Amino acid sequence: MKRSRLRPRLPALPRSRRSRRRLVQAAMLGCVLTLAPATWMHAVADSRVRTVAEVPAQDVAVVFGAGLWKGRPTPYLAHRLDAAAELYRAGKVRVVLVTGDNSRVEYDEPDAMRTYLTARGVPDGRIVSDYAGFDTWDSCVRAKKIFGVDRAVLVTQGFHIRRAVALCRSAGVESYGVGVSEPHDATWYYGGVREMAAAGKAALDAAVEPDPRFLGAEEKGVHEALAASGR
């Protein structure tokens, strides 16, 4: 005797007009809540995103980490560093603050970023390292509270720059952003999708203002580098 195949039951729709209306309203509310953080980021940051040529000059550029491959910057991180080096050569910034992950001895984003920049003409004395930039919010808060950065040009990919600007402004850093262009490959699409999910955390961070994973004592690296540059 053959067993009859059980077909999965689809959830029944509400029968009453009132219940259906409530279901539609709940779905619309869910969409609004999902899109609200991204809308907030665009409202805060759109007018602050510029090209290297157009961005107003500031004392400091902040470059966010984006991973290493065999101890060297990934292509996306290298492109961020290329833009920062261009800003320095153009006289748009005097100091570059590189912020990234050094939570393990064998993984050191800031030192790899420093090596890349010095090889492209940025003097070592004009580079300051933040070894506890574990995410965008941490990097922004530490730039303000630890390194005393009040104004900055932020450098990252185009799909990330609005979140960076919105979070740094929430952390008290008056910011402009340079969004680095990339080919629309699999990594780019992944980054764009990831930003939709990250927008919710960004809005929560801006509202709650949590302390970074590691705060620590104030550092004078940025002020000393600016003084040495003849600020």
C-alpha cells in the first residue's frame, strides 16, 4: 500500500476584512521599521559624501580597516589607502588615522595599513594607528575620545561611507566622506546587502551610544603628528 504524500499546509489568510487590514498594516509597519535606519543614514550623510577632488580640506583622514590577505591589505582596503594617500598628496589632509583590528598577535590591520601608505609616499610620522577599531562605531568613538579628532575626512567604499559618516557625526566627529568606487562584483553586492543589515545596528549605536569594546587612555598621536606637520 502506497503512503499518501502529505502536502504542507499554507497559513490561512484572515477571513474578516478587519483582520486582513490589520495584517496589511503590520506588514507595512515592518517595512517602515526595516527601511528607517537606511533612510536615516542617507538623510544624515548624503550631502557629506564627496570625491577626493571635491572634499573640503581637514586636518585628519580616517581610514577604516577592511581585512588582510596573507598579512597585506585586501584589494578593498588597498583602494581605501590609495584614496587616503591621494588626499595627503593633494594637501587635503595632514595626518592619516588608520583604524582596524589587532585583537590577535598574528593579525595587525593598522601596521599593514601603515606599511602600505609609507610605500606610497605618506611619511611615517604623519600616520597614526588605532589598534582597537573593531567596528565602525568603535573607530568613530575612539577617534573622538581617544585621539581627540573633532573633524575628519572618512575614507571607505561607497556602500559603507554613509554609515561611517552618520556614526562618526553621532560620535561627535564633524565628518565628510570619500566613497571609493569599486566594480560591481560579488564582493560589492555582498557589501551592499550587508549594509542593509548593519544599518539597524548603526541606528541603535547612534541612539544608545555604547562604549567601544576597548576604550583605554587618551593618546596624543594625532596632536603630535599635526604639530610636527606645522599646523
